[in-house]
Amino acid sequence: MGIAGERRRTVWRLVVVVWALIVAVAGGLTLWMQDSTEPRGPYVWERTDPGDAQHLPPCPTPQACAYATTP
């Protein structure tokens, strides 16, 4: 092989190395960003009374509300 073949092989090797670095960095960023978007704990359930809905504004129509209040 002449100089052209060696140069082509060197270029391809460089392309593969750059691609592998991009994949590794993108994977690391994905994992880091995924962990950073998780909410902080502890996770707890809240208890509410049915009477707590009294502070909500009245519904314009019964079909438009996601909650129901009993008068």
C-alpha cells in the first residue's frame, strides 16, 4: 500500500476514535441528566380531609371540573 492507503486508514481510525468519544460523553451526560431530574426524597403520602375542598373556587360547569364539592 502506498501513502494514500495509509492516510485513508489513519483518517478512518481517527473517525472511529472521535465517534467512540462522542458516544461515551453523550452516554455519561444522559445518565447524569437523568439522575439530576429525579425529585429529592423522602416520598410520603399526604392525608387530606374531604372538607379541604371548600377553599377551591366554584366550577363554571360540572363537566369542566376535575373535582367535586358537595354543598
